[in-house]
Amino acid sequence: MKGHAPERVLWMETQRAWDSPWWRAVGIGGSAAIASPVLWRLFQHCLWGVRWGGNRMSDPEFAFSLAFTLLMACAVFLLVYFLRMSTEVSPAGVRVVFTPPGFTVRTVGIGGIRRISVVEYRPIVDYGGWGIRWGLRGRALSLWGKTGIELTLAGGKRLLIGSQRPGQLRDALSRAMKRKGG
């Protein structure tokens, strides 16, 4: 698909991490876990004059520590808020993109697909979680949930693509394969 003229998209799904209660908890909880200790120490320092560690920090050091911590907390929150996985089926194949950072994780040409199965899987047990993973069953690309399609590729390798609409994804790939004569 790379280097060719853009082809018509037959099917597309974009999953947002923020739509998953688990990922939402990671974003909010991770931000709170990073910011809470520093904000608590700020509260103690300002109201009761409690020193930060053994030595009192200078105002610029304190301001830098506070700003850096809040920046990290915001970065975790925004990463989870904007994290997406897009799956696109065209007559040429299937492409999976994670955003941010926006790179194509995997492109599989229609000719390289031997079998398509809708599966329900156990993300943590089968692949060690969500994301770009390798497990005993092969490679997995998933953002959240426990359904998807498993592709058996020409060399016998397996690729799981997580989807909230696995039946539609399978049907779109089947249509693309028929068009190519596969």
C-alpha cells in the first residue's frame, strides 16, 4: 500500500482509548498519582511551613519541581485522551495506525492473508495486555476490549487486530479478497 496511489477505503474503524473505562482510569489515576504527592507537599509548605526534605528549596527550584510534575501529569492525561487505533481496509489490504505518534504499525496486503477468523481473546493472558504486543499466539495490535480478528498470514504467522466490530472487519477483508481473486 505504501508508495502507491491512495485506494478507496472499504471499511474503517477508529478506537479511542478514552472510550474505555479502563484507559480513562489510567489517564486520570496516572495523572493524580504523579501530581498528588507534589501538590500535597505544596499545600503543607504554603500553609504550615513544612520543609521539603531536609533542606528548604529555593523558590526557583520549587517552581521548577512543581511545573515539571504538573507537566508530566498533563502529558500522561493527554496521551491517554488522544490515543487512538485506526484500522483501514482497502482493496490492497489492511492497515493499522496508532496515534499519537501516528505511525503505521502494520500493513498486510490482501495477497498475504490466508485465513480470517473472528475471535474473542484474553488480552492479558494471551498477549500481556493491549497495544503492540507479541505473545504465544503471535502478534497483536489492540487498544481495548477482547474481540477482534485473527489473520493467518502466508508464512503461517498469526496477527490479531483488536476491533469493537470484528464481524464488519472480517466481512470487509473478505470482500477485498474476493475482488483480488483470493
